[in-house]
Amino acid sequence: MLRSATRLLLGGALISAAPAYADTLREALLRAYQTNPTITGARAAQRASDEDVPIARAAGLPSVNAGTDFNENLLRGGNSFSSPARSASASTNLVVPLYRGGAVRNSVRAAETRSEAGRANLRGTEASLFTDVVAAYNDVIRDEAIVGLNQQNVRVLEVNLRASRDRFQVGDLTRTDVAQSEARLSIARAQLQSAAAQLIASRETYIRLVGDPPGELAPPPTLPNLPASTDAAVATALADNPFLIAAARQRDATRFDVGVARAARLPQVNGVVGGSYQNFLGSLGAGTSTNVGQSGTAGSLGLSLNLPLFQGGRPAAQIRQAEARRGQAIEAVTETERGVVAQTRSAFALYRSSLEVIASSETAVRANRLSLEGVRAENSVGTRTILDILNAEQELLNSQVNLVSARRNAYVAGFNLLAAMGRAEARDLGLEGGPLYDPLVNYNRVRRKINDWDSDGEPAPVATPTATTPAQDATVTRPLDPLLDTPVDRNPGLSTGSVTPVRR
């Protein structure tokens, strides 16, 4: 019931994104789900794993073989009855396995269990891909905001530098004021270049995951049903994390592998039905007066028993090897469990910490806004310098960058938490755009197939290439902060120069 509620709430949240934007998070996730090569390749690997079941079953099914021979005796004795000149034969054998020591049964159960593990791993691959997409989506939003803020800062500082130089020419400011403006502008330009490079990298990562360039991205929807405590998150993760489920299934499969190995030292019984036809093509008794038949048929029905007595210790070695691999699989479950617990607790802590950072950053932004307005007002009456305004603007810029980064970190940590809990797969996100991929459909299709001539044909590419997508740039069209989009120096008109400070 909780999983259904999560699916409905998160699906509704993803669908309810504002339509004014070119891209929403749901659309990005859907495109990645349909065209990302990581997930499409994992589906193909799972289909290949499904085939291990009919392969294992085939060892316990009857087999039919037919053969034919033609012999021409180039050298033969004088008795044509013992060495006819030529002969042709055909035979057919039906072998029915009756007892294989449990090897077939255990092989089939091992293959079925590994197919279940593969389906769980496919769930985990979906969750990992969606986590990467969510991170890339939020990285683009964050970096666009940071680039926009830095572009705005550079433009304002350029205007300020021009004003400072003009005021220096008429003696209102000193060379120190101009140098401070030049230094701040140089630093701002360097910060803008770094932010622009990061934005380009984030957009290219988005293309790698989603397959298309990002448009104007809508704000991501609220993540629903996040746990209230670490213990609740860990309990859900231990029950539903797909990688932990996959490790447990792999461990279970090794128990059947031990049974397969033990079957190598047990008897094997087959039922055998055979028929043959032979024709000497008129060469039997050639040259004699005896009239003999030149062809004949034969049929047989029996049992075949193979009783291993000594195999040089090979079965015992295979059993010990299978037991050791089972021990490895048991330890792998513990290792995976530790990773899931650590991932869940870390994601929960980072999410809660990011919420606190968001609250602090919002407070800092509000305080820095008031501070900047106050410093500008005080500068207009001569109690604050240009440097004070530059410092106040830098503080506001830094707090705004911290805020957008904290919002990104909180959202990604929250989604990581859902992924660790097994709540971040396609069926949980309410993705639309066609039926979701169901690996059980292929498994049920192939598990009992016995046609030797069956084939699915040459596979066609599913994932879309990105070589034709345009190289990304750092263009930003988002609205900017009007408070920062004003000149630093807003004093009244330039003085007449009657009161000129000492130039340095």
C-alpha cells in the first residue's frame, strides 16, 4: 500500500510540472528510460540471462539424432560377402534422459533464480539511471542560476568601473577606488568563466544521459513520502533495495550449483530407441551365383546406465569449488547490505543537512539584501565607500550561489534516499508515454521453448546516438535578481571638481 501511495504521489508530482517550460523532470526521465543505452543494454543482458533457463531444461529433454554413411571399399578381399564394394546406411536414435542425479533439476532452478536476480538488478539499473538524470537535471538548473548571477555581477561591475573612471577624471574618486573596481571586475570575470565551463559540462552530461539537449528546465517537483527517520529509511531499504534483493538471489542460486556438482558422481540412466537402414547397393555377393538381399533394417530399444567409479577427484573438486563460490555469494550479500545501509543513512543525513543549509542560506540572502540596500543608502550620504558596496554585493552573490547549490543538494539527496529504499524506479515515478518494460514478458516467452530453429533475428539499435546534437554553450535566459542588476555607484551627478580628493 505504501509503495502504491508513493507511486501515485510521485507520479502526480512529476506530471504536474508547469507547462510553460520546455522540459520537465518527468519528460527527461521518460526519454532516458526509453533511449539511454545503459538501460537498453541492461534489458538485452537480462534477455540473454533468461535463455539460461531453456538451455538448462534442454539437458533433461529427449534428443533425436539422425546420421547417414556411404562407404566405398577401394581395397577388398576376394570374398564379396565380407567386404562388399560399397554400402550406404542411415540411422536414427532417440535418447530419453531418465535420471541425471538431480543435475538437470538443480541447473534449471539455478537458472531461474539467477533470472530473478537479473530482474532485480534491472530494477537497480533503472533507479541508478534515474538518480543520475535527476542529478544532471538539477545540476543544469543550479549552474544556469550561478552563471546568470555571475553574468549579472560582471555587467554591474563593468558599469561601475566606467563610472569610477569617469569620476576619477573629474576628481571625485581616487585611483584606489578605480583599482578596487578593476580588481573586482577581473575576479568576477574569472568566476564567470569557471561557472560557464561548469554549465557546459552539466549540459553535456544531461545530453549523455537523456539523449537531447536541455531546454528551459522547469523546477523539479516536490519529492513525496520521504521517511521521517533513519531507522524507517533503513528498514524499507533492507526490504526493497533491488541490489540487495539481487545479491540474495545470486546467493540462493549457488545452493543449486552445489547440487549440480554433486550429481557428477551419481549414476546416469538414459532410455535409448534406435533404428537403422543399410543398403549394399548391389555389391554384396557380387560375382557369385548366390542371390542375397542387398538391404536391411534394424531397430533397438534399451536402457543405458553410466556408473562413475573413479574420475581422478574431479567431482570432489567441483563440489568444493561450488561450495566456496556459495560462501563468496553469502559474503557478497553482507557486503551489499552494508553498502545499502551506509548509502541510506548518508543520503538521509545529507538530505536533512541540506534542508538546514537551505534555511540558513535563505536567511543569509534576505539579510544580505537588506545589508546591500543599507550600504547603498549610506553611500549616497557619504558614510560608505564603493568598496563597502562591492563587498555587500559579493556577500549577496555568494549567499545566492550557496542557496541554489543547497537546493540542488537537497533534491538529489532526497532522490538518492528514495533510490536506496527501492522507491525510484519507473513504476514508482508514474512515467507515461507507452507501456513500461516488463522483463517477465520475455522470460515467460522463452522459458519453455524447445524449437531448435527459433530465433529473434538481428537486433536493431534502441538507444539514440548524440553525435548530431549541437555542442553546448553557457547561454542563460533565466530572469535575474533586479537588486543586483543596478549600478554600484548611484550617487548624484558628477561634481564640478571644486572639491578634489588627493589622487594616489
